[in-house]
Amino acid sequence: MSSLSAVADTGRLPADADLVEIDALRLRCVIGCREEERRDLSDVVISLRIAVDARPAGVSDALADAWNYRTVTKAVIGHVENSAYRTVEALATAIARLVVIGHAAPYVRVRVVKPGALRFADSVGLVLERTPADFTPLEVSS
């Protein structure tokens, strides 16, 4: 069984899965519940771990056989910079949906951090993991 079919079957990432790592996208968006948080853009830092099958590109050395992380990164940037969420949870879930549904990834781990959101802390954030099975057909079409 390949690593990616194991993700589809179990919803969990096997230890031998290939991962694309996108670290510390520094973006700005409207996020927060309080009026002052929604008045101006806030900083968010986003990191992704995306399951892919890197074997075809590893053997062929052909870009056509590789998973296009540039396209996904641009889609995440566009979505986040034009978003207005109240919670980090909703933002992280939307990013996960975009990656696994919009770009056919079998698994994504999303980390969203708000620097300076808590006094005495460098940042506060959330890490979540999702597969296509985590989204109902209604959620997929939204």
C-alpha cells in the first residue's frame, strides 16, 4: 500500500509519507473578534505540511511529474490576504479545505500563528490536520 492510499484509508499520515514543507508564510489579513482587531490588518504566519507522492518526479526529474507547490502557495496567499475571519480555527480550516479539496492533496497539516496576540507570549496559534474526508460535500462546494 502506498503512503498516499494509506492516508485515504486511515485519515492518518504514515511515517514514510513524502511531505512538501512550506514554512512561515508571513501574511496580513483581517482576523479577530474585537472591533479594534477587525479595523486593521493583522499579521499571521502560516506553515503547511502537504502529503504528496514525490516518487515520479524523483525518478524522472521532470517538473510535470512534481506536485505544484507554487500554485498552492499562491492560492493560499490570495485567500488569506482577502479573508476576514473571526477565529484562527476558521482560517486554518479554510486553508486546509483549499489545499485538500482545491488542490487534491490527500493530507495537510496547517499551522496558523498570530504573533503578539497574547501579552507575555511571542505568539498564539493552532495546528490542525485534515484530509478530504474531513469535509462534507456541502463544505466542499463553499
